[in-house]
Amino acid sequence: MPFQKIFIGITTLALLLTGCVASTGESTPPPSPSLVPPTSIPSPTATLAPPTRSITETQTSPPTSLPIATTQPTPRQLPDAQGYTWRMIANGLRQPTDIVSARDGSNRLFIVEKVGRIRVILNGELQNAPFLEISDRVGSQSSEQGLLGLAFHPNFAQNKYFYVYYTDRNGDVWVSRFRADGEKADPNSEKRLLSAPQPYANHNGGALRFGPDGYLYIGLGDGGSQGDPFDNAQSGNSLLGKILRIDVDNGDPYAIPPDNPFLNTDGFYKEIWALGLRNPWKIAFDPNGQLWIADVGQNSREEVNRVASGTPGGFNFGWNEMEGSRPFEGNNQPEFTSPIAEYTHSAGCSITGGEVYTGQQIPEWQGIYFFGDYCSGNIWGLPIETTTVTDPLTSATLFFQTGFSISTFGVDESGELYLADYARGNIYRLEKK
């Protein structure tokens, strides 16, 4: 999950999230960055082995606390998408990158703008005054830089804390905490929690979500260029190309959850919860506690990964050895977790991860995980009860062909589903015709 002006064109569409082309234009990578980890992270060793703890979706011995179906349930009757439409509910936004509800009873829908603002839709009206304005510290010159992610603390109604993910003026990524002050947020309340230097301008990730365990999950890209030239995604001494998991309610600036998978593994940052990702563009937790991760591909495949509720971390999704279910620079090894869904570049070029519909207005869509493609505007869906998958290319159903530049999905307090058209600056809601 990029321009100084809002316009549409195939070059524009291919650049926001994909990083399919090296943004630097260099033929050889610069020297490997020197990462300065937060004080809560041990100094990694110089020589790293691949993760020793890996779990696959089809493991034969799941944790005893997690029942996993061994057979596919009877497929449900999916709705006929021709009876539904995406109705525009707001326009005039500038390059929206995230849609989030605070779930604080205010019925506000928060829209993140790449340039460094968070806007509010209240009672169907886009408010003039921004909720947060930090464009003075956000670097958004490159197509994949900017204010990219937002997550509200589960107790936001009481503590007023929320978290953002952005690239600074040097191109490095930051996760920071802010505090709301009445109807707005105080830009001077920033507390920086975590940073990762970026060797290139693309693959900045930007996914932020709180899990049902109360921890903050953070999705970082592999650092950019093509093919992950520093092997960041497979390296334990880099935060890049990972899903991180931190405890924001303890420690300073945070604590490491005691069950993080690499807590006692030499050469691994303690924050790492999963690895082997290229550019995770949006993550989501469904009502069953499953984590859905959309990972942008490079040459041929876009993928969706799913982690069952209650499973420990340590997953390795394969990049840059694998691209989706196909070898990229290596072979499909048993320790790599295969995607639950994927599509080829004949159907699009950059996946946008979505959300699960839980609303009441169109209950026939309940329990469907939606995801889309930025370049084609295609939207697929997959029932969250799906268990084993024979072929990830056929597991999801293509429901809509919109032509939108889909940069993000989101749900409101009632579970109704929205998406953002990045190029036009519009927000749409899924409704019955």
C-alpha cells in the first residue's frame, strides 16, 4: 500500500504500491544501511540463519488451543454482485491511503491523506478541518512515501491515543503515537515509538492494526528496489519485510510481548512476529481473530496470506525466495507459509488488502474478506471460514470490476464497507442497488 497532482494514467497506477520498477534507477544497490535499533532490541549477530521456527497453514499439529478444520466446509451461496454498487459518499480528498473507525461511539470515519493529514467524515459529510495535520514532518515526494497508516488504541474513547505510520523528510519510516484533544488531535503530542531506515524510496509498507490480543501489529516493506537486494525480508537483523508486534501499554516507548516468537533467538529483533514479505499493503483482523495480510508482488503474482487466530508467530511467507506460490530466487520450502489467495498480473499489478464485512445493511455479505487491485480496480472476496486451499489462484471470487484506483478499504463502527479511489480522491460505500 505518490504524485504531486491527482491524475490517471497507466504509469500513475503502476507506481503507488507496486514498486515493480526500482524507483532509484540505480543499477547496483547502495551500501547496506546501518540500522540503529531501539534500546529494547538486542544487537543482532553478524551471521544469521533462516528462522528456525516456521508454521504453515496446513500444519498437521496445530497448537492444542486452536481447533482447525481438517475438511473444507460446505461452500456458502455467495451473493450476486450485480445487485450491488459502490456509492460515492465523499469526494475532494487528496490521495487517501487509509480508512479507519475509532470505534468510540462518535460514528466518525477517519480518512488518511498521503500528504500528512487525517480528515473526518461525520454523518456523511467530509469535515473541513483536519483531525490531524503533520505535513510539516511527512515526506511524500516519492510515489510510495507519505502518511500511510492509522490505528486507534482499543481504549481510545478513554485514553485518546492513536498511532500513525509515515515516512519522514529523509525517507525513513516512523511509527508514532498522538493524542486527541477534543475533536482534533494535538500535532505536538507526538511520541515516536519505532523507526526503520529505508535504503530506497519504495516498499514502505504502512500497515497498522491492533489485534484481539491488544498488541499493535506493524507491516513494513522490504526496503525497496527490486528483488530485495539486501535480503531484508529473510534477515533477522532487519525490521524490513516483516510484521512486527509490540505492546504499547507497557515499557518506554513500548514493551515486547512475552510470547513473541524470536524473543530468545540470537540475531533477531525481538519485535519480529512474521517475516518474508515484500510490501504488505494493509492488514486486517476478522471477527474470528484471523489476521489477513495482502503482500504486493513483483513480476507475476499478488498474494493474500492468512494467519489463524491464536497461533504463535514465526511465520515465513517466503519473499524473496518465493513470489506468491511460485519460486522467485529459490525453491518452495516446507517452512514457507503459502498464500490462501493470489492472482496474476493479467488481472492487475498491485494488491490492496481489505476488510471483512460485518455490517447489517447487506447481511448476505457478512464474513466475506474483500481485497482489490490498485491498477485494474478489480475486487475479489473470500469467505473467512475457508480452510484448506488447493489452488490459491482460484480460491477467491471476482465480484466487481470498478476501474477505481483502489488504495485502501475500511469499515465503520457498524461494519459497513468502504473503499478509496486514490486518483480521484473519492470514498465509496458498498450498498444494495
